[in-house]
Amino acid sequence: MQRFTSEWALAWMEALNQSDAYRKAARKWKWPVVLRIESKVDWWLDLDRGRCKDIRQATPDELLKTDIILAASEKDWGRILSGEVAPIVAIMQGVITLERGSLLKLSRHAQAATEMLQAAISLEKAEVQPQEEMKAKPSLGAVAQISDAHQAFRTTSAGGLDQDSLPMQLFQKAKKLGVWDPMDIDFQKDRADWQRLTEDEQDILVRLLAMFQAGEEAVTLDLLPLMRVIAKEGRIEEEMYLTTFLFEEAKHVELFSRIFKEVVVRTDDLSGYHSASYRALFYEALPTAMNRLDADSSPAAQLTASATYNMVVEGTLAETGYHAFYSVLESRGIMPGVTEGIRLLQRDESRHIAYGVHLITRLIRENPELSPLFHQVMGELIPVATATISEIFSQYDPVPFGLREEDFLRFAMDQFGKRMRRIESGASGAPVQSASE
């Protein structure tokens, strides 16, 4: 079926109205949407609480009244509708431009927007022959056959260590910049500053700290399966760097433990601060993806693990959390010990994210058929990450410190888009980024 025709629009409307996933996700969506194609054609979608009343070319009057306009080139719409790029990934990368409308509104209904475009994608998938689909789909369950016996050792062979590789550059940086001690940080002024905060100001900071504390423990617990896979593949430079990676995550756990003990002075159960989306990511998705590697060391499993750990948990959600701390503490000149700890922690994490970008880039470059899987994982997890951000702000009215949800969603999108561009550029053969991240 030819795209962007009246027949295509009618089929899309029928697919939307037959989709239980869209009906459920869009039950609170009540705004028409315009999809703009290269400023040539505007498709008007009359959407109302899980139903699509009509899809047709927009009239000038409808364009004036429409709250949301999503625009992209015909080529990029084609990539999205063919399933090559996940819809939410396209929005966060800026492949789809929000020409009109609220980023905050779109983010809060990210799943509805995803399912809306997914219905259009399903039209094209229905036309793919089963054998073609099987051929294009990466093998998720293939376990790499790696012998336990050593055949040779890199450092006593002619090649030796690749000192110019990104993992070795990161290893050198970690030796110089990663050796800091959470026990050396002075929190005396922080305690005094904490006591001067209002109850709501303390509460939102405890919420952020409780999310970081559990998150750092989770990534410390869940990193080992990836280290084992990398070691079994004989990637000595990567394994050497990963030893510093795990050491640093353990220090981060200690840092937040000290903050709770000496600044916040709380030792009670803080799991109530972990929202539904946070639990879906840290209690379920992260350990599932990482621990799968013990049974399945395939490139697909490695890609899923690194995308979950490095791109979503560290590169999107944690980076946005650091931005929140800086917005509150550094701008007000309060709690210098916590500010210094976060600065050191973020410097470590920048290396972790750089390694994740390197690993994902390598996996896709070596296995181009995995690119759709990468977009699929991102498409599933990014809405969970942005929902975690929204769930923090939903607890306060007004939000303490004058924080604005849309600012943090925009920051998360910018961070995500920056790393996606590096991966896509590197996977296509361009030089990989330096270790400076």
C-alpha cells in the first residue's frame, strides 16, 4: 500500500480503532494531531480518548486549531513507518520535530503517541512476507559458543594491548580521575544547610537521593554478567576498564549511604520513594537484561543489556538526576559536600556512558542486523525513563525550588539524542568518539 494516500489514511484509522494497546494508552488523549511531511502534506488525526474519528489532509482552519504538529521529512517518516526507527526515539533524537505543542503534554502521553505511530507501522509489517521478516529479525536466543580453555594470551602475543583503543583510554583516565574516596568528603556544612530547608524541599531531595541510592546499588549488583561475557570473549582492554567501572559503582553506593547517614540522618525504609516506573526499570528491566547474559552471551543480549544499563539508566535518567542536583544545590551555593560528591560521581559516570556508546557501536557495526533491536529496546524503555521523571514532579504542587518538569524532559532528550547520534555515526563507520565523552 502506498504511503500518504487516502487509502493508507483509512487503513491507519481502522488499525488505530482495532488496537487495544492504543485504546488503553490513549484513554486520556483528547487532542487532534497533525503529521507534517516536508511541509508539503499535513495529515490531520481526529483523536479522542482512544478512538480515531478521522484521518485526512488538514484544512487551513484545522491547522490553526491543532494543538500538536509533528513534522519530519518524507524520508524520515519512511524510516519510522518501516520500523527502522522507534517513534519515541525519533522524537527524542529530533528526527520528528515538535513544531507546535507542549513537550510536557507529549511526554506524559508518550505511550499513546508511540501506539498511534505503531498502528501505521503495522500496516507495512502486514505486507512483509513471513520469510523476509524471519530473515530480517535478529536471533535473540543464540548463545555464543566460547570455550573455557585459554588458547593464547594477548599480552604475550605479538599484538599486545591496544593502547589506542577507547577502553584503554578510559582505563587510563579511571586510574587518574576515579581514585577519590567518599569518606574524605566533608558534610558538616551540608547538615546545617539541610536543616534550613523547608519540609517539601527536604522531601524532594530525599526522593532523588533514595532513587540514586537504590540505583547505584542496582548497577553495582547487575554489572558482573557483562564483565564475565567480555572476559570470555578475550577482550582484555575492555575487561581491564570494566574492573574500574565496578569499583566506581561500589564507591557511589558508599557516597549516598554517607549522605543519608550524616546529612539527611535517616535510616528508615525509603523504598516508598520508588515509583511504579522506577521499579519497572530498576527492579525488573535492568536485572533481567543484565542477568540474561549468564545464559545468553549473544550480541543481541549484550546490546539489550548495554542499552538498558548505559543508555537509559546512566545516560538518560541518572544524567537528568545530576542536572536536578546542580539546579538546586550549586545555583544556591548550599550543601557543598553533596555537590562535590555528585561532581565526582558524574565524572565517573561519563566514562561509563562513553564505554556503553563504544560497546553498542561496536556491536551494531559488527552485526548491522541488530540496529532494529536497538531502536526497539530504546522505544520500550525511554517512555519508562521519562515517566519516572514525571512521577517525581507529580508529587508536589507547587514543585520545590521552582523546578520545571519540561526543563528536565528537554535535558533528558538532549542527552539521549547526543549519544544516539554518536552511535549511529560510529556504527556507519565514522571515527568513534574520544574517551572524554
